[in-house]
Amino acid sequence: MRNKILIVLGTILLVSLLLFGAFALPIALPLCSVIGLIYGIYAKDKSFIIWSAIALFIGLLSVLYTLGLISSM
């Protein structure tokens, strides 16, 4: 099951990178990390929860950075 989740997360990131370019991180990274957190909580996988939480934090920082850049234009 873990491999399938990782394949789905990789596919989401790749498709968003192809569609959105530079805006892929603020869009896809929080989405993938929330999916990873849900799977980690469901499967009780501590390493998946930790790395998904770190990715969620980075994703939220990138969202704030992107919104700051857009508002300063």
C-alpha cells in the first residue's frame, strides 16, 4: 500500500509541475503532504507522518511566500 501512495504522490507532483511550472510547489506540495498525513495516521506509520508534516510545513511556507510575491506586484 505504501508504494501505491508514493506513486500517487509522485504523479500528482509531476502532473502539477508540468501544468503549473513554478507554481507547482505551493499547489501540489501541501496537497501531497495532507494525503501523506492521512495515510500515515491510517497506517500508523511514524516516519510517514513525520516526513509528511515536514513537507506540509514547507508547503505552507511556499504558499505564504508565493502570496507575498503576488501581493507585492
